[in-house]
Amino acid sequence: ALVAELSMAPEDAPSSTAPDVAPAVRDAEALRVTITAGPTHEALDPVRYLSNHSSGKMGYALAEAWARRGAKVRLISGPVALATPTDVERVDVTSASEMLAAAEHAVTESDIFIGCAAVADYRAETVAEHKLKKTDASETLTLTLVKNPDIVAEIAARSPRPLVVGFAAETRDVERYARDKLTRKGMDMIVANDVSQAGLGFGADDNAALLLWRVGDGTDSQALPPQPKTTLADAIVDRVLTLYAHRAPTAHD
Amino acid sequence: ALVAELSMAPEDAPSSTAPDVAPAVRDAEALRVTITAGPTHEALDPVRYLSNHSSGKMGYALAEAWARRGAKVRLISGPVALATPTDVERVDVTSASEMLAAAEHAVTESDIFIGCAAVADYRAETVAEHKLKKTDASETLTLTLVKNPDIVAEIAARSPRPLVVGFAAETRDVERYARDKLTRKGMDMIVANDVSQAGLGFGADDNAALLLWRVGDGTDSQALPPQPKTTLADAIVDRVLTLYAHRAPTAHD
């Protein structure tokens, strides 16, 4: 235990290791967890891209919480300005296609997959090799975008597959859209955020969430009030551990 | 001078205040300099946006160099993950329209304007109030974009106007495109980068540049070899100070 504690003492601790985080309970020791975090950037040409708002803070807080609780964590990260949490293996990617490839590689050896990244839904149909030049003749520009792979749905469709947790960022009808997404994408649990609330969600240090998970043919839920993303991460880990412990053996095939 | 030096001693110096930067020569003391830096984000809906690659490092290095040399610096910054340099007044903006408004406000009291931001050329014709939902029916999405204001050209067209310096990031035919841009937008000087070179330009700490400026009906130029953006900033400040000293009085009206 002393060795484990020493190896957890970071020399340059990320700021997320705040004193208000509960002391480490290593209740996830045997688990292999893969987490996606941050946005993806979809190139339009060498200088322009399409993206989503995502600081990566929630995914990084989850990676830190799982690692602190003893899990073997692989963090697949889009472009963010965050330090890698202690004892976390980080894989950097840029586009949704790269993120899917990294996730598919990682989940063959994962017990739990958490898709927390704000993956761009669409990418450019064609990526220009050179910078698109604007000309005075063209006052408008029409971009044709094609759908990106849905990473969480792709992972949930695999067999065997890990326990799959997704995220939903919505600006209205949060519970309805989240429940629909949980079922349609075949996830085990979804963490839904109302990103229209000031001071919460994208870029913020605090967040609130509604957890929804499948119970038989229906769903059960738990509302987590606004709190720092670090403590919210621990509450999400608690729920995932409970679901994982009660997971039907058939779900593995 | 002692008071000035004390006020320049930062308690939390940005990393750009590296030891290899030459000691401060306060040769820009009477000048008011406005600099734009970073990318702009053009919202498509509450969660998606269009952007350009730009870390803001070059613009921040310029702000730091001008401030160190005594200028009164206003830095109009798009979304970046950089600390504000010491003695620099920073104004945060998101979109090109916001950046133009801040620049127009600032230049009424500026001697020098440096447009270093990677401003998005286009924005969405309409911004959706709620998150666009993808449906299985739509495998492609067509976006109609409209031209953004050209901030450097707008500032250069004002009367009276400051000395105007622009930037050009190109992936080919760098000198040709830069010379065309210098003339067409009515700038006094342009700093041209070849962003296709590995390890230079967007996101990198080093950069090389070709400076082009107007001399009568023609142009003169100076090539600056690859070097840290901090020392490159001082070389650009040197050239701008020379141009400003020789500026024809008529250029002010």
C-alpha cells in the first residue's frame, strides 16, 4: 500500500487534484478503462477546420478519478490545453476518424468504455490540399459535409464489448434526447448535460448531470447537482462501478 | 527608470520572457500599438464552430516585445490558451465581427496596428439557436457560409489611420500571394509565413518570415530565418519602428 501511495504522489500534480477530492479508495483496481475526451478537429484545408466546444475537462477529470481509484486508464484525447493526469496513458488524436481507430484498438482490452469526447458529427466531404483562396467573386461559400462515424455507437455494436457509457450535451429537452440516444446507440449508461446553463458545461470547471441507465426494458436515473467536475467524476465512477458489478454475463458476448 | 523597471518585473512571468531575449531597450516608449492575435471562432450553433489553426503565440510574442520596449499595447485576442503578457491590456473576443469592432474602437488611438490574428474568412449565413440534430435521413449537410469582414483591409481603409501591418499564412507561392495582399489591402507592411514547413508556424514555438513593405510604387523585403517566435517578434518590431520613423506625414490623413 505504501508503494502504491508513493507512486500516486505526483511531482507536478494537475490542478484537478484538489484537496476537496476524497482520499483514494482503490475500488477500481482490476479494471481497464478507455476514455475519449476533448473535441475533434475536422480539417477543411491546411488552415481551416470545423470543431465543437469542449475543453476536455470532464473527460480528464474522469481519467484522473479512475486512475486514482486504481484502474488502468487509456485516455484518447482530441486537441486540448490540459496536462495528462498522473498514471494515465494518453493517446492524442485530431479527427473523429482517428479517434474511432484509437478507440477500436483500445477496447479489445477494455472492461469499460466512456465516450466523453465532443466528436464532430460531420467532416468535409473533401479536404483541400492547399489553403482555399477567397476571391472577390465569391461572396458565399458552400461546404458539403458528410457524417462522421458515431464512435460510441460503433463501440456499443461490437461483440464482445466493454460496458459502454456515453455523454449527451443538449440545449433543450435534455432527458428526452438523452433517453433516445441511450437506446438508439445501444449504450449501457448516458451522462446528460444541459449546456445552455450559464457557468456549467463546456469550458467551465463545474457541471451538473443527469445519469440514465438501462434496467431491463426501461431506464433508471440519478440527478447530480451542480458541482466541480472533479467530484462529479467520482459520482459517475461510483454509478459505473455499480452497473459493472451487476452487469449480466450475457452482455459480454 | 527604476520605477519603470520595477513595474516591468513580473511576479508570474510568461514563459515567453525567456533568458535569450535581449535586454529591454525602451525604444517604443511613446507608441500606442494595437495587435490582434489568435484564431476566431464562428458559431454554427451553440456547440459547433468553424475556426483556423492559430495558437496565438506569434501575436502574444509581438505584444510582449512591444510592451518590453515601452509601447502601450492593446492585445485583441481570439480564444487561445496563453497567459496575458506583462503590461499588456488584453481584450478577449470570439468572432471576426467582434474582433473588427474591438479593432475599430482601438485604432482611433493607435499609432500602429498589427493584424496577426488568423481571422476566419467565412462565417455561417445563419447561426442556429439550438444544437443542430443529425438525423439518419441526412447523410450530408450543406453549410452556406458568407464572407467575414477583412479586418486589416478595413483598418487600412480608414482615415486617419495607424501604420498597418498584416500577416499572410500561405502554403505555396508565399511571396506572390503576400505581395498581392500587401497592395490589395492597402497595408504598409506584411509578414509572410510558409505554414507548410514542418515545425514552423501554427502552434510551433519557432517561425520564419519574409517581411515585405512598400517603397514608393514598389516593395522592399527582408527574409528572417527560422528562429523562436520571441526573437522573431523583436526583428519585426525593429522593422516596424524603422518604417514608422520614415512614414510620410501624408499617410496620417
